[in-house]
Amino acid sequence: MADDASWEKIFNDYGILNHSFNRSPYAISAEQIKASCQDFKKVAQKEVRILCKQDTRESRPKIFKKNNLFLLPVKNGHYNIIKGEGYVDVPKIQDETIIYKSKLNYNLDSSKIGNSEMQHLDFAYASSLIRTFLEDEYLVLTIRGRKYTPRFSFYVNNQLINVSSVQTEVDAGYESKDKIVLIEAKNSKTANTIIRQLYYPFRQWQSYTDKKVLTLFFEKEKDTFSIWQFGFTDIKSYNSIKLVKSGKYKILS
């Protein structure tokens, strides 16, 4: 969780609360953050990467919560502090758990060793659950790991945000004849997530292809695999994110 004391000092040092957030975001650099926090002793209180990791509403520092603010990277080493809703709820799936029969005709012993997000996602894909959820038998794994975005712009409320060369990471990306599917995976219960984790890769890959780009949120909890498909009704609106469909499954070998 981002450190409260560090961000209080950053806001005080630069008079950030005097900024008119209703007109524009506040631009801040990694160098400014480092300079403000250099006298703190703990790594978590001065490491920019840790201070800027605010992946859920709850993980924001108190000063962000109190003032309805959230943080987005806009360039390598540069961030915008923005007023508004930066997160999307990951709703509890009310439907009954679907018993899903794996399309494999043998057991995957290796899938039972460990408890990583990527491992659970690979098992769901190998069992053809991802293909079944999206009704596309041609999906194959083609994307994994970190990449940098091209330039793109979007709006949060009426505020224009310009992004260039921000590092993104998807847990897996799949391609078929007419679509690309990008997945953000978790291995614990998640009530909400920052929209950026879905929106930035969506904009990135939509600029590379004429195929339809879909975004999924995936979660493994105990023996249940849950999948949510999110979409954006307006490609240039960060807050136009909508839930398309969802489902939860128990995979049988």
C-alpha cells in the first residue's frame, strides 16, 4: 500500500491541493517524488514504484481517498494526479457455478504445483475454458509480458490525458481469426481494480490491429475460476468501461 506519510509530504511540498483539479490533472514526475521523500528511511516510503502502485481504491493513500483522486502513469517517469473515479468494481458473480469438463483427455500434474496467477490462467486456457467462455475455438496464446504503449489520448470526465511510452503488462493475450483477447489475472478475491490495467493494454493493441480487442479479468479462488469480460463503449473515454458478461466455473479433468 502506498505510504500515507510520504504522500502527505509530497502534497505539502508542491502545494498540490491548491491545484484546480476540475480544470486539469496535476503533473508530477518521479524525480519530484524522489526529492520530496529522500529523507525517509524505509524503502516503501521513498521508492517511486511502490508509492505509485495504487491498484485498488483501498490501496490509495489517505490524501487521495479524502480528495477523490487517483494516479495514472502518462510517460516513463511521469504521472498525472486526477480527480474522479479511477477504478471499476469487479462484481460478485451471482449465477451458479458451472461444472466445466476439460477438453483435454489427460491430467495436467504440473498445474497442481504452486499457486500463481499465470499458472491458473494457463490451466484454464489448456482446458479450453477461455475459448469456451468467448465461443472462439481458434484462440491461441500470442502475447505475454511487458511492452510499451504508443501515443494515445483519452478523457477522464472532461480532462484530456496524453499517454506516451508507458509500460504495460498483460498476464496473457490470445489471438484468433477476428479478435485479440487480453487478460488481467488475480489469484485472490478482488472487489475492484484500477481501470488502467484493462484500458491501457486495450488502447495499445487496438492501435496495432484491425481485429476486435477484448479485455478479460480472471480470478482463481479455491477451486473456482471466475471470468469477467469488460468493454469500453467509447474508446477515448476512460470511464466508459462496462461489464459485458461473466461466469464462474469448476474445471473437471
